[in-house]
Amino acid sequence: MDFFPSRTLAFYMAKMFIIRTLAVLALLVLVLQALDLLGESGRILAHPGNGEAELWTYVSLRAPQLVARFLPFSVLLGTIITLATLNQNSEVISMKAGGLSAHQILAPLIVASMGVALFSFLFNETLVAPASARLAQWEKVEFGPIPAESNIRTNIWVKDGNNLINARTVTGRGKDVRLQDITIYNRTENGLRSLLQGDQARFTDSGWLLTNVTRFDVTTGTEEKQAELLIGDSIRPDQFTLANVSADSLSIFALHTAIEELEQAGRPTMGLKAGWWHKISGPMSSMLMPLLGAVAAFGLARSGQLFLRAVIGMALGFTYFVADNFALAMGNIGAYPTLLAAWAPFLLFFLIGETVLVRTEE
């Protein structure tokens, strides 16, 4: 039960594992960021006034997403490279000859992966969520300038009966919501009846007060201007603020608040609840990778099966990611309960990894 009989050996393996994981992550992010930038640079530079500074802004917002997405993959590949190297150099045989069990050999990597999981969670909360929200807002305005408020929402659509309301930007919460650049499509069953455009709108007890309103009547082709107009007495502020809630764009605490607001408004929240739990189970997937890639550590290197064992380790790891994404998708549409969608793949592959390790090595 002494999982660290040698402190020197534990630090040696953990350092080796971390260095290789970071090297793989840096390589993946560098290549994928370059490819992604090549694909998006045309759209970014198409907006008048955008240049090199906007390209670097895009990189600063996209890179955290790539790091968060491919960190578990990097842990898996770092595990396989580390264990395959140790096996190739007969270091695993030396450890087993010294009395270490398979779990004792893997213990330093699992502890190091716990640190990676904690870093991943904090990184997602502090950098990835704000960057994802900002990038989504920027894409909705076609990489044009957006206001600096942190709680801004862009290009929000709300349906009021047959009518459609589009707000270019939405700021604030509750009764302090402010809409800017509003377009209202007054429709009948047969088509468009009139078009309303306003600069700003604020919520009052009687409805929404629009300023600098321009009304265009489609049937007569006439245009009329008004300083103020009261509309939408049945439209609630939360219909704008909760229209597009994305779990990836909110921190775990902000997402919990948004879920409560949606529940109070009578809106479905199963998908967001699955996303909330996945904010915890997702980073913890790094802890599974040493266990799933452990098959690369054992077996005689000179038997010619080291490459096959590495392939088996990669197959187990990538199968986990496929199962995790599938379960999360099922949770988002309500087909799986939220806890099952977030935790079932983790627990299933933990048991698979332990079973393979115990049956083959212990």
C-alpha cells in the first residue's frame, strides 16, 4: 500500500510525464491555431479597419479554447510516450525487479495528472469561459467592434407571437436590461406587414420604450419617424438575457445562476445542467489517461509488441473521448439524465482501465 517507496523515482517519472505532456500540448496548439487562423483570417480582415492587431486578438481568444480542448489528449499522448520510453529502456523491468507493482509504477503519473486536472479546471474558469464568450460575441457581429461590457450579448432574437425582434446588442440583467440597434418585424400569417427600427430600448412596467423609431409600412411603402414608441408589453427581460445561454461561455458559478433564472422562467435546463456537471468531470478526465495508457508500460520491449500496446492505449483513450462527447450530446437533448451524461463515461472507463491493469499485470 506504499505507493511511493522512492521519492526520487516518483519525482523522476512525474517530471518526465509533465514535460512530455506540455511538449505535445504546445505542438498541437501551435499547429491547430495556425490552421484555424488560416481559415478565419479572411473573415476577420474582411471587416473594414481590421488588421494585424485583430488577428492577434483572435489568437488570444481562440488559443485558450484549443488548450482546454486538447489538454486531455496531450495527457494521454504524454502518458504513452513516457511509459513507452521507460519500457524501451528497460526501466519498467528494473522497477518491477525492485518490487514495485503496476499501481506503484503508475502512482506518480496519476498524482501529476491530478495537478493537471486542477490546473485545467482553474484555467477553464478564469480564461476559457470569458474568452469563449468574447469570441462568440465577436463572431456574431462579424468581427466588427463590440462594446467593452463583460455582460454583453449580441445578435439576440426573440419571438413575440408572429412578430420577431432582433437586438444587435443586449446589456444588463433583470429590469436593467438595455437593447441597442433594435429591429422589429411585424408579421401576419401571409408575410411581413411592417418594419420597426430603433436606436435603444429600455424596460418599463408598461413594456419596452424605443427611442428614435423609424416605421416602414410594407403595404403602402411609406416611412414614419417617431421620437418614442412603447411596444412589447408581454415580452419579459429574461427572454433577451437568457435567449442564448452557453455552458462553455460561463463560469461554473455564473452557469449555476443562469440555470436558476431559466428554471424560474419555466425554461428547459437539462442540457445546461449536464454542461455544469461536465465542467467538473471534464478536467478530471486527465486523471484517467495514465490508467488507460498504462498498457504501453508493460510487456517486454524486445517482444515486438510495444507499438501494439501503445496503439491499444491510444485506442482506449480516444474511445473514452468519443463516449464522453456522445453522452454529453445525449444529456444536452435530454435523452440521458444529467449525472449519467457527465459521469458515466468517466466511471465506465475507470473500471475498464483498472480491469485491464489488474488482469494483465496484477
